[in-house]
Amino acid sequence: MTIRGYSFDGYVDEVKAFHGHVAPGMVAGGFMVELALSSLPEGGLFDAVSETRACIPDAVQLLTPCTVGNGWLKIVPTGRFALALYDKHTGEGVRVAPDYGVLDRWPQFKAWLLKLVPKTEQDTPALLNEIREGGVSLFTCEPVSLDPSFLGGKKKNVSHIHRCSLCGEGFRAVEAAEICPACSGEATLYVQNNEDEVRLTSTALEEAVGGHALHDMTLIVPRKQKGPAIVKGQRITDADVEVLKNMGKNRIYLEEQNHRESLVHENDVAIAFGDTLGGEGAAVAGPPKEGKVEFRAEHDGLFYVDTQRVNRLNAMADVILSTIHSCTPVSKGELLAGTRAVPLFLSRSEFTRCMALAHTPLFHVAPYIIREAGIIITGTEVYEGRIKDGFLPYAETILGTYGATVATSAFVPDEPSRLAAEVTRMAGEGVKLIITTGGLSVDPDDVTQKGLEKAGVCVSSSRSPVLPGAMTLLGTLGETTVVGVPAGALASKKTAFDLLLPRLLAGMEVTPDDVYAMGVGGLLVGA
């Protein structure tokens, strides 16, 4: 059997020329590519996915137009020795993998595939002979449909070449950037040297009189006092020497001996961070104190943090940024974050790296922009007056917490068409947030989701990993957000709805991934 027009020996020669030696995995990969392509319509435009970084990608790149460079070959390292070829527009294709049901007939191939013997004990000629004899019969070929995220070929964003202000080299980036990912620490390739290490000169206390303190020095009296006893720039006196000795100081840093243009003082770092890290609604609360600045909320709203960029900033050795949890409702004046440089000075290059992460703010307070909501109480027992409704006053109370009100409300029986009609009416009246209550369990009479879907609501999540509140529903109807609150909310102090509501009132798009992420910390103990 040939492999894309090559004889077996001819293909082995190509493998040796391409790989540097005859890799059994690349030889086997050739038969896998042959089986996949022979199972697909001729003339189609296909992309490839390899589930391993070993050998298969080389075979694909040797035998097809698909390469990592042109984006037509993607590697998703599941650890399985398998590949898929698929129509790049429809996602329909085939997946080829070893046929584990026939391995006993091919002992050398089995030992190689399952790594049953060390490579040094492998009988390579016998293994290659089994691959030659077995050919495509060593593998299965099954139809598959690729996830939509793989469709459309390589997504090309328009990028530009920028010059890095640190290393001076050009680098590609979609958005304007001052320094490249290598210099910013986003992409770590090489061990950093100690060229930027800051070395300061200290002075004995008795010799420091008349000099000026390089930084604030903190006095701590347990349970009574914590604050600067000496502030930056203060002239040191004989009395100060005694205070400093009582603080355990024998040597200090003076401005006169440590003034260098190549260094950035901790207070200057704090001021720069204060100007850049906080966005809308997050204001610096006063000048730097002991090298630190704090941020407080300028108005009520939802505090949001760009967690990935904050983590990258904190990964830098010499600075820290501490915030409250992202997506926390805050009131005006509430403390949000604190930041500082750890040493007294940063090198200029380290400071530039830090500031590159703050080209846009790392956190902000989003105001509550939705001020009204529609409430639909479901349940035949409530509609017929058999039991007293508790949801409307519950909704009025929780909305009022964030300055919102109930604009319109309705009671409907457990009939999907009646619920759909009310949802349609409210959305048509311009209500941006509709809250439905009850009817979300697995009971046959609970038909809330059916009614919402009948109204055209696109349900993005019909459950949440939060307890209480697992049956909380989230969806959209045009520009209207719809949230379904399970009946258990009336019996709980706090549910998933309490976590979602401030985000929705702040106009935040809540994706399924956002909902899934609520599982960590989603066990509301005591609720």
C-alpha cells in the first residue's frame, strides 16, 4: 500500500530526511494520514488536529498542506496518539486512532505504542516491519464533528510591528504596546541576569545626623500604633537617633548617598500606580504612605478586576497589588485595593515593565445602569390564590439594595404560553431585566424554561454551580436579560441569584464560563 503516492520504502526515506532518523511514530503517522484522506471527499479544503506533539504533526506537515505555521494544523495535546482531518468550513471529518482491538496480533507495535519496553530494548526493524505489514489496518477511522471553535481556518487579526522600548527589537502585536511580551514577563524564555539589581548605601545612625531619610520608617506599638515615625525627606536629629534605636535600627538609608537617576523611588512608583492602575470609579485615597497607595470607590457599583493582568503584575518580583474579590458589590468610599513597590527603589527597566501592564486600568467600579426590572411570579397555586406570594416582596427588597425598583410585575399559572406572553410583553415595553420565579425544578408541573424558550429566550445556562441556587437560569431575548430564580431562594439567606444580580444590574455580560467559574467559592455556607 502506498502512502500519498510514496512506496513504503520511499516514505521511510522521506521520514529520515525530514526527521533526521526513521521515527516509528512518523512512519505510523503516514498511514494515519493516508487512511484519513482516503476516507474524505477529494478536492475538499481540510484542516488537521493532532492530539499529540509527537511524530503525527511531522507526518501531517510532510504529506499535506496543513502546517502549524499556516494555522491549518492545530495541536491539542490530549496525550492520545490520534489525528483528525476535517472540512474547515463545516467541521465534518474523520478521526484516526490505533485500533486497540488488534494490538495482540502486532506485538512489536503494541509494545511501542503502550511503551511496554524501554526505547533501548526496542526492536526497531521488527517494529517497522509490523507497521509496513499492518498499514492502515492498525488504525480505526471514525466520523467526527469538530467543535465550532476550530472552524474557519486560522483567525488572522490585523497586527502591526512595534518597537520595544526596553530591548529595542520589533515585535508583532494587534494592539499598541510599549514593550514586548518577553521584556514584560508575559513570555518567559531566558534566565534574567542581575544587571538591574539595586544596591543602596547605608549609614550608621550616629553619622546620619543632619542627613535626610530616604524613606518612611514605621513604628509599631502592639495593639496601639502603626505608622511612620520618620518620613521620607525628614532631617535626622539626635532625638530621632534615639527613636530609631528604640525601633531596632542601627543603620539607615539617606537621600544624600542614594540619589541615582536610574532608580525609581517607592513613593514615585506608588504615585505612578495610583495614576494608572485604577479605572472608572476607583480613586486614589491620598498621597503615598510608607510607599503604599490605596484605592477607594467613588460611587456604588460592581468592582471588577482584570485578574490575569493583576496576576502577571504580582508575578514580578518587586511590586504587589492587593484587591478585594472581583465582581464584589461596593459602596462609595469602600476600600478596593492597595499597591506598593516592595524595595525602596525599582530599576528603571523594572518600573517600565510594570507600567507596561497598566496601559489600561487593571480594575474599575462599574455603576449600576439598570434601574428597573420586570418580575414574573409563576405557579398555579399562587395564581389561584391558594398560597400567598413571597417572591414579589423578596424581589423588591433585593433590587432595592442596588437602587433598582420593580417596574412591572405579573402572576401566571404553570402554562408555558401564558409565561411566554408576559415575557414578550415586558421585553416589548423595553424592560432590560426580567426575573422569573419558581418552576425550575425537575417536577412535571415546572414549565418555566419551556415558557421562556417559547417566548424566544436564548437560554445560555440552565444551572449554576452554586449552592443554594443550582437551578438558576440565565438567558437573553434581544437586548433583554432573563434570569430564572428557583423557588428555594425564599428559604435561603443567599443564593446564586445574589451573586448574579449585581453583575446584571451593572450591565455586565455573564457568559456560561462566568457561571462555571462561580463554582469556586459557590458553596454559600450558612445560606
